[in-house]
Amino acid sequence: MSALATTDEALLAFAADVGTTDPIAVEGGGTRWQTGGVLHESARLISAPTGIVEYRPEEMVVTVRAGTAVSELHARLGEAGQRSALPERGGTVGGAIAIGENRLDLLGRGAVRDAVLQVRYVSAEGEIVTGGGPVVKNVSGFNLPKLMVGSLGTLGLIAEVVLRTNPAPPASRWLRAGDVDPGAVRDALLNPSAILWNGSSTWVLLEGHQADLEHELTVLSGIGVFDEVDGPPELPPYRWSLAPADAAALDRKSIGEFVAAIGVGVVHADTAQPPRDVDPSLAVVANRAKSLFDPTGRLNPGRSPRA
């Protein structure tokens, strides 16, 4: 982690806008605005810088500013046959990273936390701070990018990131079957991009070369009757985080309608997840980190990753 001098006018202007004193928050696409609590009314809203700074498809890395729409980033990556792990919900790159929510096809695309190689953010003191490195082999020491993912902008206001990209598959197919054990599907397939289960039906996303898909379809035919569908099921509004084994053991009597991402531990449900007990030692670490990064509590007041 370092506070390096920069001549980038966009980043300098963003840092000046953040300033050093008043409560402040970055307003992105607003798609997850209530996540982690309600922003305090005293907070001044600003926008992050926009634009794709550098894209090196041969190295599968892209440098992009936080205010850039995820859809714009994916359109640029798509021109080179690539994609990213960021979810596309009408929001911005910085917002997607601050929320830290993974896509349904996490098993195929990878996690947002693992895609962020470098982050540049503005601290509570108004300084531009850089953590991580543009390539994996250059990253050493404290992994600041992973800390920023899911922090809701409470530790620093993200200005620019370097992301790992991956190739877009030449073929993909969503399939659905009733009365099939999703665990058996996970064990049988080599590398499914997503397996979803709602207590009675199982959805599978297969991606790759057509020959690979045909082989996986043959494997699935030995488990149950799978029909091709247009896409995943409609997701309930609330998002739970559970141990993968617990997610696979859910039933409608205990949670209501749900869609569980098998092997991931994410469940979309009709009801909000009950508050979970936090390990006291983890709470101490989180509080110390907040005090270190934002001693006056000016960054996104009212919100917390633990809310």
C-alpha cells in the first residue's frame, strides 16, 4: 500500500472533490444503494472518474476507472472475446467492487475478489493510495484489493482498478431438470459455470467449446432429463450468504421460496437473512481496520459491511 504521487488529472480532481473533512459517499448506479444500511443524510454525494484507461487483451488485464458502467466495460472486453467477473446490473465498476457481489456464473467466471489485481482509492485524508499490482506476480505484502472488495466504500473511495479478464466461451447453454440431486450434478460435471437449485428443480449453465458441451450433456443424461431453457430462474429479492453445505440443505419450510447457488454458498430468498453472530475477534479486527482507514467515520456514514 502506498500513497504515490500522480499526474493523472482525473484522479487528482476526484481526490480534490473528496477533500478531507465532511461526510462523503460516491454515488454510482444506485442498484445496491441500501446494501449495508442507510447512508446518513449528512453525506455529500460525488461521482467517481470514468473511462477505460488501458486494456491489454493479450495479458487479460484492463485498467478502468470506478465510475465506468459495467456494461461499457463488458462491451469493450467483448470486442476482444473477453469478459470480467463483475455483475452487470446497470451499475458501475466501483460500485460492483464495493458491494462485492458475485455473478450467478461464479464457477465459470471466478469471484470478484480474485479479479481485482490493483486498486487506487482516495483515503479519508484525501490522498490517492495504490494497493496491489497490475499483474499477479508483482503483488506482495498486504492484499489491499481484496480488503476493498465488499467494503461498501467505508475504508476508501475507489477511483481506479486493474482487473483480470477471462476469455468468453464460444458456446453456452442453460439446462433445467426436475427431481435431480444438485450435488450429484456438481460431482459429475467437470467445470459447470453455475448450478442452481430451488428445492425441486436444478438449473445448470454449461460453457466452453461445443464438443465439451456435448460431452457434459451426455454425462447429465445419465443423471436425469435435462431440457434446454432460455436462462436461469427469476431470483427472489434477498441474498443470503451461507456455507455451501448449508445452502444445499435448505428447504422451503425453513426459508420460503429460494434459489441456491450450489458450491458457492449464495442463496436468493423471499425473506431477509436473520442477523448472524459475529466472532468477537473478527469484530475487533473490523473495528480496528475502520479506525485505521477512516478514523473520523466520514466515508459512507451509516453503512457497514456487517449490516
